[in-house]
Amino acid sequence: MPRKYRLLRSICGLALLLLLSAQTTLPRKDVRVTRGATQEEIVRFTVEVASTPEAWERGLMERASLAPEAGMFFHFPDVAPRAFWMMNTLIPLDMLFLDPEGRIINIQENAQPCAAPRRCPTYHSTAPAQYVLEIPGGRARALGIRAGDRVHF
């Protein structure tokens, strides 16, 4: 095979690899976490919105970092018990499980990364949930976010 064809084939292969490994861009949205009858704002996050089965499955896998006020908001069409795991996730995360009104049901703090071939634990909502907000591990505790607070999206 002539040298120029091998080079072209290598370049095409590299381009295909980069295309397949690229993160798909998800819509972004600002969400607020509030507390109490006055809805005092605790913090705002700019999140990617995962609203398709493909986005739910991918989540924050393979991310090397996440800004302190960034995250991912999982929007499900129904209210059901939710279970998440950290397969191929590189950074610790806090998982905030939310009811249909955006109230925090429970928080899984600082879920640790997990990679194959290890068996990864699953983290569950303590009641049926419609939404899950993932933020950098340790942020919920650092900001004083707790069950009963509300996420506005």
C-alpha cells in the first residue's frame, strides 16, 4: 500500500476515534437550591440536563473534573424508585434525589468512583423520585444542603 494511502487511512481512523469519543453536548440550565417557607437561596448550579435514556446511561462518566457550581440534572418522565451507580465515573459525586415538586428526598454524599472489573455499589432514593441532581462530591455538606430543601429548575 502506498505511503500516502496509509497516512490517509491513519488520519481517517484517528478522526473517527475522536468523533466517537467526543462528549455529546447536552442542554444546560441553571437550578437553584432553596430552603424554608421564604425559599432562601442556598446556591445556584449550572447543570447539563439528561432527559433521554442515552444521556441517563452516560451521565458524568469519564469526566476528569467538575466545577464547584456545575452538575448534571436527570429528568425522568415518571416517579419511581431510582438507583444510580458510579461505573466509569472518575470523580466523587453527591446525588440529590428529588420528588416531583423538586424537594430533596435524600442525599447520597460523596459516592466514590468505580471501574470494571470491580463490582460497583448502587445508591437508591429512599422514596419514589422523578429527578436526580448530581454535583461534585462533598458540595452538599459544604453548602449545608439537606433533605427537605428544594431544587428549582
